Amino acid sequence: MSHGSHETSGSILKQPKAVWAVAFACVIAFMGIGLVDPILPAIAESLQATPTETEMLFTSYLLITGLAMLGTSWLSSRIGAKKTLLIGLALIVVFAAAAGLSQNVESVIGFRAGWGLGNALFISTALATIVGAASGGTGSAIILYEAALGLGIAIGPLLGGLLGHLSWRGPFFGTAALMAIGFIAIVVFLQPERGDAARPVPTKLSAPIRALRQPALAVLAAAALFYNIGFFVLLAYSPFPLGFDALGLGFTFFGWGLALAITSVFVAPLLTARMPRTRVLWIALPLLAVDLVAAGLVIANPTALVVCIVIGGLVLGVLNTVLTECVMEATDLQRSVASSAYSAVRFLGGAIAPPAAAELAHLIAPDAPYYAAAGSVAVALLIVLFGHRALRRVDRVEAEPPLTEAEAITAGDAS
């Protein structure tokens, strides 16, 4: 695969149809992250499920996404990017539609797991595919890709709220239909790789597991596991204390997604250009912990809680990108291997947090999950502080190539 030049020569909008097909599918894939958020209370009510059972929609999705990340580079290096993309999209179409047809919460939980498998295959391959197929050099391809990603993260909750206002099944069928269009577009417009690109160097299945023996990667993965608990308490638990309908939740988390997209794409690179990456983490992690404590204190005031959620989105966008940039630079490992290892551990935090938050709220008090999440983020900060020697390498201040920046934003926002 040719990475072309790093200039954005020509118009960013003058791209081959293959690039637009993959970019469209990227928007839909990233919409899947926040799509179910506005319909969690509606699912709980319609299917007579407890909040803890409903939160398992995140757990099954994230657990399987994380585990699948360990094998995506192994698979795509053997069957090629186009086949990997199409398998991922097909799985999302089938499992999203099946979730929409479900009659009980257990079925929805199971089908979300299949959706997570499809998402892992798609997300891990999409950036490389867009860069390989784009005209105008790597730079314009990456801007387009980041725009698709940000759009998906912001629109997901909004579409979930709009369709969920009609029925909790709506967002699932909507995703299946849009992904089916993406699947057809990629079949028609994306040419299979030829020459060297068609035969990438096969990756060993054990490579991501062995990668975690590297001290820097182990420190970052451990910090991300605890940080992600905070991330997913804010995202997945908040719909319950807010008490809004699907539309109200959709607009709330549209604001959250927009804030996250803006800071991950624009603010994080500005900060890391001005100070070492670890210092950005030392500032942002305490800010997130304070925001979570504030959310616990104002839980009875929906307006104040919405403000905390959106401010949290701003901090999360910075943390996602900077943490993953650190992963990219921490070792000499192949980037896809390092990212897979890191993502697998990080997603475990996301998988644990939502049902654990619902149980804490049930057993202790509605504000308890926010305080526990703040404590978890504080643990992440301590891991980064005590592991600073292992992280010396990530603080080298040379400018990021656009491809590294885009990989960091992808891996970060694929939560």
C-alpha cells in the first residue's frame, strides 16, 4: 500500500468513489458507539429489563470488540483489507438487524456482541484502506477520515434519539440499513489490492499478547483500563439519572460526541505540540476526575448534569487521542500490533463499567457510580505518574506525521 505524500495537494473533495464509500461506512461504524445510549431506558422499560441488564449492551459489544482486536491484524494480513472490511460490515448489518428484531434483553445483548466483532474488523482496517485509495496524498485522506470519524461519534446519539423516539428498535434497523448501503458501495467501488499491497506481511496471532510485556505498553494499557471505567460510567450510566426521553438523551449525547470529536481532532494536537504528552495526561486525568465528582454532586439537577457530561466529552477527546499517541510512540512494535494490544486491555475497562455502575447505584446510591469512576480515573493518574520512567520515550517532541495522528484518533475514539 502506498502512503503517498504528506501534502494535501488538490482538493480534499476530489476523491475516488472508493474513498467516499469507505468514509461513508466509517461514519456509520462510529455512530454505533453512542447509538444505543438514548434508548437504554426505553429498552429497560419495553423488555422489562433491569438497568444492569440493559448496561450489558455495552459490555458484550466492548468485550468482543476488545478480544477481536487481538486477531484483526492477523486476519487482515492474510485475507486483505477489502475482504476484512466486507466481513466486518456484513456482521454489523446482520447483528444490528437481529438486535432490532429481538423479543428479550438477552437476545439484544448477544447480538450486540456480534456487532462488536464486525466493528473491530471494520475499524481496524478502514484507515489504511482510505489512505491507500485516496488521491491528493496522505494528508487529505486523513482529514477526510477524521471528519467521518468525528461526524459518526456526534451523529450516533442524535440518530439514536430521533429513531428511538419512535421505537427502541429504530436505531438498530437504521444502522443495519445504512451499513447495507455502505457494504454495497464498497463492493462496487473499492478495487481489491494488487501487487505488494495484496500480500501484506502476515502478523502472528500471539503478537499483541506478547507486546504487553513491554513496560511502556503495559503502563499505558493499565492506565487506559482504569481511565475507560470513567469514560463509560459517564457515557453509559448517565442516561438513567438524567431521566430524559430518547430525544432528550439524543441531544445531550450529541453535545457530548461533538465535544469529544472537536477536542480529539483539533485540541489534542495543539496541546501535544506545546508540552510533553505525559504532562497533558497529568493535567487532563485530574480534570476528568473532578468532572465526575461534580456529576455526582449535581445528579439531582438534570441541567447541571448535562453540563458535566459535555465538559467530560471535551476532556475525554484529549485523553483518548493523547493516550493512543503515546501507545504509537512507546515501542518499536508494528503500530497495528501495539494498538491491538492496548485496545484489548482498554476495552475491558469499558466492558466492566456500565453494569458495575448500575449495580452500585442500586446497592448504594444513584451518585455512587460517579464517585467510583472518579476514583478509577485517579488510579489511572497514579499509574501514569509512577510509570513515568517507562514513558520517557513518548515525550519526544518531534511533530506527529498525519498518519500517526489519525491512527491515534481512531484507536482512541473507537471506544
